[in-house]
Amino acid sequence: MPDLADFGLIGLAVMGENLALNVESRGFRVAVFNRTTEKVDALLVGRAAGKKFIGCHSLPELVGSLSSPRKIMLMVKAGPAVDELIEQLLPLLAPGDILIDGGNTHFADTERRTKYVESKGLLYIGTGVSGGEEGALKGPSLMPGGSPAAWPHVEKIFKAIAAKVGPKGDIPCCEWVGPRGAGHYVKMIHNGIEYGDMQLICEAYFLLHRCLGLTSDALYEVFDNWNQGELDSYLIEITRDIFSVKDDQSGDFLVDRILDRAGAKGTGKWMSQLALDLGVPSTLVTEAVYARSMSAMKDERVKASKLLAGPRGALDKGDRHKFIEQVRQALYASKICSYAQGFVQMRHAAEEMQWPLDYGRIALLWRGGCIIRARFLERIKEAFDANPKLENLLFAPYFKDAVERAQPAWRRVVLAAVDLGRPVPAFTTALTYYDSLREARLPHNLLQAQRDYFGAHEYERTDKPGRFHTDWLRKRRGPG
Ligand code: NBP
């Protein structure tokens, strides 16, 4: 009988297998199980050969091979599979044992499961895991939430496997986020921000490629240059790299051969749906989701491109350097609005769900090991350190000044796109968000009047408290 394992992992697809190898590489013994048990055997004779692994062919065997309190992480397809596994595991476990869901789970499921598992005397964690397969193996960003009593038991392992950042490379991108579904909510916001960032980068590419005629060689240089400054981030870096890759068959740049029809797994949609439920304007992620939907309507677009009239201009090449810089500034200002919206949504959700979130620490969780890792996350941490109750990132001096500086260029880029008939929904909605926020009086006095006119929905007044109704039909100017 080998020594008991420190950590159990169920689900040996790409993420689970890599996470198990990561945990083992930090000095822990790992017990693994997969529904299709051939995968357990393949791992044990393959990548895990000679390592501190215990391969299990049943859940009782897995539970029996773990030291107490048992820590079992599920890395299976999000949804019913997690509920099924919880039901199968509960009778086998003892009070104080810990179940961990590392999948891309909807936060409401984690809220429900935490309460359910706690009611059975056990502890539960729902953790965001970001960084894809490579992150899982080498160091993901981890966003755990759930039963607070579980955290001291897993903290050492989680921090050991997480990505590390900081001048000495020793600060883990992993901190306890909050109770119940808080970790999965924060992961969903991360993914929504990722949607926004990707859409903004695509719009910058679209303008530079289609309006200015930049080829992949030139775009490589532009993105390489952008990555040296305030836009420095993983997504800008991989975009640069993409512009260097050629197609083996044709010898053309591969990106030019890829069909413009985007896929989505749904976390952006969740963020957008939950923003609507909360009544907060997370417009960037929503436009990014719709932009993917529009991209998927390829046949309709091809038909419309021949049918519907409108400008299809190009820019004067003489202004090339100026326009590239304007697009960079538009991208940066829009990105700030996107993060501002993400943090506003988190704050409203935290108030509703009663999660005590630390927004500065959340920004730091995303500095490494995840798709939105970027230099400017440090600035977000500083902004929340200076004012933990910050209502909107745009109110923090650093971001306020940055957007103010970028604003003239940002407006010119949106104007140019509208003029040339090129869609830039994320740039545009970011600017609309900024301008709406700056407007102390929006036209919704009129909207309230309309609602009261046709539906007696009442309105509030600017000069006295209370709710009022007017008989608009009686008071209106008569015809003629
Ligand atoms: P998948 O999401 O493709 O899930 C495959 C795993 O789930 C296999 O181990 C499969 O077992 C197991 N499974 C299924 Br399907 N139904 C099951 C059931 N009823 N009972 C037990 N096991 C079941 O794997 P993945 O891509 O590695 O992702 C794992 C989780 O991590 C997902 O929630 C995913 O959303 C999340 N995630 C993925 C990424 C990524 O980049 N892929 C990044 C971050 C988070 P089998 O072998 O017997 O079919």
C-alpha cells in the first residue's frame, strides 16, 4: 500500500491531467480517477510514469487513497456531471472533507452546491482556473471561493501550483476570493473582460488592415511596438505572433486564410445576461458577444455585402503613422472602460450576494497565468488600494487622466470608422459609455414622461421628492 495522497483529482481530460501533473511537480502525492479508466492507466504509464501518482479505477478507491481531510478536485465538464459526482462522493466521504470544482461552472450552481455540501457536513470550493492547458500545467491563475473553512487546508497546494509574478517571481496568482460562488463569478468576469479585449484588438486590426491596408508584416511591427508600452499584455503579444505565421500550403499569412466566423463557449454570454439581471451597463462584453453572433452569420453578411449600400472607403496612406497611434489610444481608452464595467458589475453582484470582495487583490490574481494578464492590472490594484470603495475605475486619477489624454484620438477613430462604413461596435460602445457617464442629465426625463403617459408608471421630479402621475391626455395640446 503506497503512502496516502495529499490531493485527489477526478477528470483526466486536458485540464485535469495537466493540473494533476502540476500538483505533483510541487512535491505533493496525487491520486487520480477518470470515468473512462483507460485514461488513468494511460497517464500512469505515460506522463506520470515514475512520479508520485496513485491511479484509481473507482471512486471508493480514490477516497481510500487520500489523507484526511480529503481534498478532491473535479475537472470534468461543467454541468450535470458535477452534480452526479457530488452525489456519488458524498456517501464515501467524512465530515470536513473538501470537494473542489475547478470547471467553468456558472456561479449560481456553485452557490447552490456550496450550501448543499455544507449541509452534509463537508466543505466545498468552486474555483476559477484560468490559463488554458498550458496554465494548468505550468501555473494557472486561481480564483477560489466557497466554504471559508476549506481554504486553510488547500491554500498551500493552490499557491504552490499557481502562476507566480512580481519582481522575484514569488507572488502567487491565487487568493481566497469570497464565499460560495464568488470565485466562479470573478472567473466569469475575467472571461467577459477577455471577450472585450479580444473584440477591441480585432477592431484595431480591422481598421489598420482594411482602412489603412496594413499587411501582416506591418501589423506584426505595430503590435510589437504596442506591446512595449501601456498596452503590454498577453493578448497583444499573441496577436503580434499570429501576424508572423504563414500557411504551410499556400505560403500566405495564415490569419488571411482563416474563416471570419467566431465560436463561443458561453461565459461572455453569462456575464452579459447577469449584467442585465443586475441592471448594470456591461456594454463591452455584450457588444463582443453580439459581434461574435454577427460574425457567425456569414451567409447573410455575404448576401448583404452585395445588396446594401454604404461607404467602403480607405484612409489616406499619408496619415498612416498618425492613424496607427490614434487606434492605439482608442484601444487603450476602450480597454479601460471595459475593465471599469467589469469591476462595476462585480461590485453590484457582491452587494447583492453579500460577498466581501477585495477588488485590488482580484486585479492582482490576473497578473499572471491567465489570458487577460497585462501590465495595467497593477494600476487597478493601486486605484483600489487608494480607495477600496472606488465606484468606477474611471474616477481613479490614473485612469481618468489616461482616458482624457486618449480621448481626442479615440473620437477621431470612431468618427473615421463611421465615415468609412466600418463596424467598430466595442470602440463605439466604450465611447458611448464614457459619454453617458459624463452626462449629469440624460434624456430619460422624456422617457419617464412617455412611460407615465401610456402606462401610468409615474415619475420622480427634480424639484421635490415623491412619485407623480399626470393625466397627459387631458393636459396635452389638442390637435390643430
Ligand atoms: P471537458 O470539459 O472536455 O470534460 C471532459 C472530462 O469530463 C473527462 O474527464 C470526462 O470523462 C469527464 N466527464 C464527463 Br464529459 N461527464 C462525466 C460524468 N458524468 N462523470 C464523470 N466524469 C465525466 O475537459 P477539459 O477541457 O479538460 O475541461 C475541464 C473543465 O475545466 C471544464 O469545466 C472546462 O470548462 C474547464 N476549463 C477548461 C479550460 C480549457 O482551456 N480547456 C480552461 C479553463 C477551464 P471521460 O473521459 O470518461 O469522458
